[in-house]
Amino acid sequence: MLDFFTIFSKGGLVLWCFQGVSDSCTGPVNALIRSVLLQERGGNNSFTHEALTLKYKLDNQFELVFVVGFQKILTLTYVDKLIDDVHRLFRDKYRTEIQQQSALSLLNGTFDFQNDFLRLLREAEESSKIRAPTTMKKFEDSEKAKKPVRSMIETRGEKPKEKAKNSKKNKGAKKESSDGPLVTSKAVPTEKSGLLVGPENGVELSKEELIRRKREEFIQKHGRGMEKSSKSMKSDAPKEKGKKAPRVWALGGCANKEVLDYSTPTTNGAPEVAPPEDINLIRGTGPGGQLQDLDCSSSEDEGATQNSTKPSATKGTLGGMFGMLKGLVGSKSLSRADMESVLDKMRDHLIAKNVAADIAVQLCESVANKLEGKVMGTFSTVTSTVKQALQESLVQILQPQRRVDMLRDIMDAQRHQRPYVVTFCGVNGVGKSTNLAKISFWLLENGFSVLIAACDTFRAGAVEQLRTHTRRLSALHPPENHGGRTMVQLFEKGYGKDAAGIAMEAIAFARNQGFDVVLVDTAGRMQDNAPLMTALAKLITVNTPDLVLFVGEALVGNEAVDQLVKFNRALADHSMAQTPRLIDGIVLTKFDTIDDKVGAAISMTYITSKPIVFVGTGQTYCDLRSLNAKAVVAALMKA
């Protein structure tokens, strides 16, 4: 039973809606629009919202969205067929009204689709019932049951019939027939008390005699073959004696020693140095060492572009004109076949840029769903259209729904006279303590006082590391520069203590002493360590921080997805709260070590829908940046 079925335009106008069991479809459809359609996450045509499963289909030609909702505990096999049939019938029936592409015409149009939808729904339900259940195949119906028992008996040392036929084809039937008599399948002997009865005049042969005879035939056949092969090798034409003729180049026609001299040319005894332009061509980079743009054209186009690198004004003009006309798609709707080769290259390019493999596939699938059926302009190429759509999707992914503004939230907490609490979590060795110190410096520069809670009571030297950072930050912002107020302080209780209890005491201390921000440092832990993940969930549940930041490094690829998924799952499973607290944002570290392989940023934001709040770019306190989505996408799309 369906809960609802609705058809609306991408502009937000509801054209038709069917209400089944559900009273209203507004909430689930709005969640689908916010979480999937606006976030460019259309790789999968299914979306789960609370107790409902929503399946949708996009019509890019007419800018329509078809959505059906049903209870996720149900298994409705006819939903995909139903949504395809409704899409086809609705588009064909109201083509003229939809093609006007104006909101006023859509509002004034009457889409009386109730009877047609009920008919399609009834047909889809009946088709799913008519389908007979699959029954197991009986032995009598198999091919093996039709074969006689005698044909399935094999003698030791004898090849099967099919293999014998294949070997005959390869070696030649005439030569094999002259080597001696062969035992065919008709002459398969039968066993009787340890003896084998052959068809030759009723003579009985023992097993040992039969094996010896087969062995002799085998040695005779292969011995003759080896002799023939050795004779054929000896009968090859002998090598020509004497000196070969000198090599002659196709274009030169001259074969003197100057032509064949490959030594380094010298001028006045000093070797000549190749010009720098040749070095750039060898390295494959353009002038100034800039990376070339991503080329998703075919191999023929690549060969044409390589041949056209020589400076020639006439050839360059004609080649550019023909290259442009070659990739044109004249006012036609895009199909999967048109985009397949381009999307394959895009997917491989994303994976090479450190994007997780599964996410690269989903991104390309989302772009294909977005562009399928879309009518292109006359002077638009498939490559440029797909590349532009992918760039827009990547920028949208890097700008998630919720934007974290720490300074605004801290000032709001000040008005309520309470400290703003931030908890850092992540795996081992990603730079949690170092980037905590960078964020502390950034907050001090903005005039906020910071209390650092040393809740990493496991790693040796963790408290001493934070103590060193606190001392250096206090030297940069001494109390005398702030009216005698202590701007940064470390709250520690040593090692081996309960991290959740230390964080609770630190928050109470900050409230009493008037600190603006509390930064809670936690121990690094692997996502598969259940006891440590339980302790982290307890710390977050008990202290309810304002912001939970996951610290991850930009060097990882597929591992980033695994870390974030399992951290969120562990926080949800081990939390004692009714609504568990999950990760709110991401701190991306070691960004200065990856050059242009920035795919980890895409993987992390895509899998969690959480923003990257800070980016670590070095070892000093000033090496902290905010994410520039367009700059990251530009680096990602570079070849």
C-alpha cells in the first residue's frame, strides 16, 4: 500500500498528488529536496525518511520530479515499474502544458490524472501477483538425467570425448589417425571383477596391460611430434653470412656515419645544452609548470591535439574549428550512451585525485541522473556539459546545509553566561592536539579566553604537549596585554583518569572562572575499538558539547569514509541519550602535503553532509584556514 505519490516541478510547483495511507507528504518530500536534490546526491533513486522509503525519478527534459512514498518495512516489487509507467503516461498526456515552461501555465493547467494513476497502480499490483514463484528444478528435467549411464563412464587415463575432439582439431585428424588405433567412446570397457573387457575379438585385458598400452601410444605420438618440431626448427633458413646493409632512413636516403652518430654534439669542446622548451615537453607540463586541464575527449582527439602542438597558424585555426564541430551535439537530449565514456574518465580522474571509489561512482551516477534527458544547446559539447555539471555538484557538496559559525555561537553563549564547549575526536596521529592549539590561537586573536581540557589520559606525553602549547600561547597573549586577565589555561588531572569526569570538571571550572571557550582534547582511537568508542560516546553524552569536531587527515582516501561512518555509528550505538549526538563538523589536517589530490575533502563531506570547519596547512599557529569550495574543486578538476 502506497502512502503517497506526487508530481512536482523543479521550481517547486506541485502538479498532482495522490494521498494514500499518509495524511500529508509535505515533510518527507521537503526532506528529500533538502537532503538529496539540493545537495546533488542523486546517485541513488531511494531515500529513507523516518519510517518511510521514498523513491523518485527525475525528468530533466521537462524539469519534473516523480516521488512515491511507502513504509520501509514493506517490500513492494512493483514500485519501480509503477513510477516508470506514471512518468511515461503523464509526460505524453500533458506534453503541451509542460512544454510552455511557464509557472502561470502550470498553475492554470488542469492535471486530472487520478483515474489514470489508479489504473496503472492496479495493473502494477496485478502484475506482481501474477508472477509465479520460482520452483526448484528436478533432476529429471536436467541435462544430466537425459544422458545414458554408459556415456558418463570414464576410463583411467582416457580423455573425455569433448577434450579428445578439441585435441584432434589442434593436432590434425589425419596424423592422429595414422598413429594407431584409438579407443572411442563406443569402445568404453566395463569393469568385471578387476578385469576390463575390450571389443577386440573378446580379448580380456588387465588394468596393468591397458595402462602400459596407453603409455606406449602416448610416447609414440609425442615422440613423433617432438621429432617433427625439431626437424622444422633445423630446416629454417640459415642466417645470412656477411655484413648487413647499412641502415637507410625513410626520409633521408643517406646512411653515412654522421647520420648514425648518436653521441652528444659539442661546440668548441663543450657539450651543447638542450633548450628549456624541450625539457618542458618531456615533463609533460605547460609553460611555467602549470598543470593542464582535464581532457575527456576520445583518443582520436588526443592524437589530434598532440599533432597540433607545432606552431602553425593555418593548421591551428582549422584544427580548432574541426575539433569544436566534432564534439557538437545539435539540440538533442542527452542519453546515458552519450555520457558513458566521459563519465568513465571523470570517475577515474576523481579516484586518482584521492576521492573514495564508491563516492566517485555515486557522484558520476548523480551527474548522469541530473543530465539524462536534458536538451543541450547547439554549440555545447558533451564533455563541457558533464564537466560543468560535475563542478557544480562538487561545489554544492562542499557547502552543506548547516554552516558552522563558531564566533557567532560563542557570542551567543556569552549572552547566556556559559562557556562554549568544543570536543575533538579522531583516530591516532591525525593532529588533534596540534590543531587544537591552532584553533586556540585563532580564538585568542579574536579576543576570547580559552580553557584547554587535557582529557587524553592514555597517550604518554599528551598532557605535557598541551602544557607546552599553553605556555607558548600565554607568551603570545600575556595577561598584562588583556588587563590582567588570563587568556589561556590548561586544566589537567594527570593520566589514567576518567576522561568524561575530567571534561565535566573543566566545564564547571570554566563557568566559575569566566572562560569563554572550553576545548576538550580526547585520546586517539581506532574506529573498530568498541571500548574506546563507548568511552567517547559517554564523554559526549554526559557533557553535551556545543560542537563535536572530527579531526581527519587529507592523506586518506577510502579510509576517510570508513572512519567517519564507523565513528558516527559508534556514537549512535553507544550513546545513552534518546537522540544521540553525532559529529557536527570536520577539521581537515595535513592539507599542505597532498598537492592537488584533495579528494579526501569530497569524501568526508559527502558521507556525513557535515561542513569542513577548519583546514590545517602547516606547523605554525597561523597555518589554519577556512575551506574555499571553489578553489578545492578547481584543484580537483585539474589534470
